[in-house]
Amino acid sequence: MSLKNFNIAVQILKEGVEVICVNQVTTEEEYNNNVFWVTGSDENGNAITTNVCPHSEITWTKVKEEMDKL
């Protein structure tokens, strides 16, 4: 499964979500460790991120289901 499929799956679940992946995402552990969610930007325009998904409708289980369909 590619990063492209991961990003497509996230957009299917919630359009417009900004996410940064630092490596492949094929397991829940990778989802928890390799994915950073953009929550805003600082005064210099740099992304503010968190590794805890702020979107309740996006979970590893749901992302995996969408990725499997692609």
C-alpha cells in the first residue's frame, strides 16, 4: 500500500485534511508513529502538527478499510 493510497483514503473519510507521513503506513503502529496531522500554522507559516488525529471520524480501522478498496 502506498502513501498515495493512504492520502486518498484520508481524503475519502474527510476532505481537506492535511496530513504528513514520514514513512509507509501499513499497520496501526505505523499509523500512530509515522503520521502527523496539520492543525494550523505558526506566525512564520510553518505547520503545527500533532501525531494524535484530531478528527474523530478518521481512525486506523477506517483508513485501512478505504485503502483496501483502492
